[in-house]
Amino acid sequence: MVVRDELLLVFDLTSTLLRAGLGVTDLIRGPLIELPTRVGRMAGKSGTRVEDYLVGAQLAAAEAVTAAGGARNFDIIDPCRVDQRSGFEVTDWNALEAVFRYAMHTSLQLQRPPLAHPAVLSLPSSCPQSTVDALHRLLFERLLLPQLLVSTRPFFASGAAGALSCLVVDVGYRGEGTEVSVVHDNQELPGPSGLRLPHLDEGVCDDYCALKLLEAHPDIPQQLLAAAGRGEGAELAPGELANALRRIVGELKVRDLIGLESPLVAGLSASANGGAVPGVDGLEGEDGSFDVAKAIVDGKVNDIVKGAGSNKGKGKEGGQDDAAATEDDGEFVTVANPFAPAQPAPAPPPAAPVGPNSELDLPAADPASASAPAPAPAPHTTLRVGPARHRYLEPLFLPSLVAALAPGASPAAAQLGMHEYARFAGEGAKAVLGEAGVAEAVGVALSAVEDAEVRAAVGEAVVVVSSGRIASNRALGPALVALLSPFRSDLAAGYDAEGQPLTRPMRYLRAPEYFANFKDRAGEWMVYLGACVMGKLLLGDSQSKLFMTKQDYANHGPSFYRQLDPGQS
């Protein structure tokens, strides 16, 4: 069967989100929808029918009614979750079917029946084979798809980066943890892969950054109350301060205003935008690689540090201005106050009638109004945030810092009231958290590769992806690469004149620059990009036959895919 690229369905499933898109053309677009897997089950319903669930906009509307004082007539269901030990699992197959159906028929609004749409599905590396079998059953029997290519997120991430062999770090969203995988010759190696850091993810970094912002700016609660118009002596309800700070951190991530400037992670410094460092040429290539070893050999370490300092707070690549930067040379930026009432948008001027015989009479520009400064924002509608935001990534490298979020750890932590971190307090915190950060976990996965040649090939590149926005932070990859050199000492390609081992530089790979639609969100969309590329190459290719058809499923059962892909056996 010849696959028409414009009919290809692409799904990227995690425990918190389903990214989906329709059609893969020469200019690959990002996902058309990002649908939370969280759904609502209507009260009094058994949950055995798809109609029993509220998905996407349906759930949002029901929650809005409840927030306005209406009766709550639904329960929240998470059909997928990540177990701290075993990894990804599906807890409610009916709810997951409702999510897929909503994505296909409501969000994407398929104009053809499902039998016309071959599909690609990416899954977390920790998804067990029994769950993969059940997903084939769901997509073939219930959703009636004709062809299906299913593989893991590391497989698609390496394909998007153009790497046959690499290490893949998949940083999950809140509660998902972090997984480290090894890919060699486009196959995920089952032995070294599957290393999980269950307590380190984007949610932990969000909360840690919120704590650091509160410690650096203790007046934030008063500014929130003032923006909300609450009287003197009012206090924030439990959870309000934590949620407000999480929203501030979310804005900082969206605007790419978080780097890595840590007094705890020795020797690392990155600009607020994580972009190219002035005066240091040739360190970052078109593929996004950052050659740390080359910087050391060329004696450009000082240039990197100085350039990072001079680049703080400047606009994004392409000369975009950061309208929120203040007069303090970028050390402080301005963000919206989450408690400030929404400002009405200014009304557009009335449009002059334009017809075939009419003339467009534009008023003359007023020189005085053109040179007038923009009006100052209303009081308490914005907040000034300082360089404490650049400590966002610290927990990924130093897991013991998560204990600082326990309510009893400090007065600021007590204000936040994040009681879910109380279990990390006390003497047993290190035993629960472990002492290995992301860099150590990657080193352990690399050392677990027994074959020296395979280990050398894998150790030449690292790819960082995520469920949320954290992997789009441009400081994370270079910082990780810089910390991995001690774990690559056995990969020496010779010795220099002083007897020091010469190791091939490790590359930090991102999505290639020619995928313009993925430039700003490459870390979180990289798996989706790889699914588009691999689907275009492999689906319908009778020579490779790495996909299943509905006929294969009918003849051989849902586990037939294991005979197609050696990496799944």
C-alpha cells in the first residue's frame, strides 16, 4: 500500500500529554494539537463508554462552571501514569480511547474515515511490551487504523537529530521522572537503557525555581495581594502562592529567560538565553552541537564566561528585543503579576470604507504622539525578577537540593506549603533521592555498554528531549556535556605529548536548523519531529517493513511487531 504523506497521522504519547498532527509534507510542521491526557468522568457514569468522559475543551468548560460556583458533576481521571519503579502504564483504557478519539475527530477533524490514515505512535522507553500490545489492539480494533509504526521516544529523538548512535535523556513533566536511554545504529539497547531518576523532572525544577524566587524576592506575596485588591492584613490561601510562582516560572520558560548560573554546579555558566556567546566562533554548529573540548583546546573558556556575562538579558536570536529587560543590564526582567486583573485590549480605530471606487483617506501622523513614550503599566501589574531564576536547572545535577522544598526546611519553603516534598526531609532524604544527578545517570548508562566500539560510538553525542519545555532550555545540553567528560575517560583515541588522554569531543545534538518550525521548541517537539521523519521514510516501505498492517494484526496478533523490529525483541 502506498502511503500518502498528507494522510499520515502522528502521535506522541506521554503520561501527561498527547501531541498529534496530520500530514507530513516537505515542510514539516510542529504538532497541530497538544492535548492533556487528563480527563473528567461524569458522575453516575460507569466509564465503559467514550461518551462518559470529558476531554480537552469539554473538561475545561466543566471546570469553568465549577469555578464559577456550579455543581461539580465529574471526577478527574488520569488514564496514564508513570510508576516510580516500573515506568509508564495505562490505568484506564476507556479514558485513553476517549482521548485518542477526541484528538482525531474533534481536534484534528479528520475529513476521511480512519481507515485512510496510517499512523505513527511514539511511546516512553519504559512502556512494557504488554502495554504496547494493548495499544496495537486499541488502534487497530477500536480506532480502525490501517497501518501502524510504533517505537520509543529515544528511537524517534535520535532520528530527528540525525544520529545513528547517541545517548538520549528524556526529562519528564511533573511526576514523570527522567529516563536515560542508549541508541546504537538506530536501535535502543535494552540493557543500558531504562535507567530512571524517578524524583527528577520538570515539575521539581519549577518548584525549586519558585522557592529561589521567593527567597530572593520576599515581597512577592505582598505584591500579589496588592494586585488582587485585597485589604490590609489579608493573607494568601494555601496553595495560592505556590501556584502564582509556578505561573511566573512558566512565563520565564516561555520567554526563554532562564539559563544556568549556579554557584553549586562548579565551572558552569550560561547566558539567560542560552544562545551563542559573543566572541566564541565555531563552538556551536548547525546541528546545535556545542564542542566543549574544542573550547578548552582553543583557550576560549574565559571568552565563554565573559561572553555569557555580557549576553545576559539580551534578546533572542535573530535580533528580537526583550521588551521586559530593565535598566539593570538584564539582571532583572519584568513578568506579569498573576493576580493582576486582565487588561482590556485597546479598541482598534474604525476602518474607513474601501470599495472599488473609493479612496482610502488615512489621517496624517501626529509627530508628538509618535515620539511619546509608551504609557507606564498600572501599579502592581508586573513583578521584577532577578538572577535567581537562573538556578532553575540545579536539581537535575544535584538531587539533594529537592529536600529544600520540604515545608520544614526554611521559612520560604513553609510559605509555599508544598507538603508533597515533606518525605524528602530528614536524615533519610539522601536514601530516597539518591546522590546521582542526570550527568551521573548518563555516565552509568554509558559504562553499562559492554562492547568498547559501541560504547565509543554512543559516547560521541547526547540528545535531550522532554515532555514539557525544559529541554528547549539552551543551557541544559551544554552544561550536561561539560559534566560528562569524567565518564568518557576510557574512550581515549590516543594521548597527547604530555601523556593526557585524547577523547573525541561529545556533541550536543538538537533538531537541525533547517527545521525552522522547531527552532524555538526543538527540545519538547523533537520526538514528534522524529516520528514525522521516520513515518515518512518507513511507513509503506516494503523493503524495511518495520510497521504493522491491520492484516498483519489479524493474522499474527498484536505482538507481531516484535518480529519486525529487532530492538523490540
